[in-house]
Amino acid sequence: MDRLDAMQAFVRVVEKGSFSAVAKERGIGQPAVSKQISALELELGTELIHRTSRSIALTEPGRDFYESALRILDDFENATSRIGRGQTAPKGLIRVAVPPTFARLHMVSKFPACFAAYPDMAIEMSTSESPTTII
């Protein structure tokens, strides 16, 4: 059993409230998701989710595990993002020339998020109504 994958499936089942919804999201059958959660419960030696034919409910150990799983998955995502960004993040100067209206409507509002995601990148933008050929 892939523990990380099972943990992600468990978190998604709790968030979605449905094994079927998670199965559809992952492109697998509902029994496969159920088996992942059952294998996780077997490994932990406790029931995490109480299942009935109509609903699911977290057990007390399930709540505790859910909170821990969220922290672990968030830490994992942050670590992979941080490490990956150092290897593949764009950096340097990008020069663009666009019409002023296009810049105002479609670009300027996106800059803060772009600079937050890619702090080593700079954009030099010039605006002009005359057509520009970019090669």
C-alpha cells in the first residue's frame, strides 16, 4: 500500500463526504478507494470512517488522523513546491509589448500573483496602440 496515496484518498473522502466522488475524481472505481481506506485502517489498527449504506462519519481516531494527515500533506506539498521551484522556476526578464487596453484588462491584475509565485522574474511591459510584430 502506498501510504501517501492512501492518506490523500482518506483526506479527499472526508472532504467530499463520499467514496464514489473520490473514485470519480481519481478515475478509479469506488471499490478501489474503499480498499485503500480499509488497508489504511488495517495498518493503523482502528476504524477511521464509520460507514453505513447511506452515509459516512469520522470516528474519533479518524478525526485525529484527518488533522494529522492534513498537516503532513500540506508539509509535503510545500516541500515539493519549494524544492521543485528551485529547479524549474522561471527567472529573469520578460519583455512584452501590448495595447494599453489589453494590458489594463488582462495583464496588470495578474502581476501580483505572478510575482508571488515567481519572485526571480521581472516583466518589462510597453504599451502602444500601433501594431507590433513579435518574432
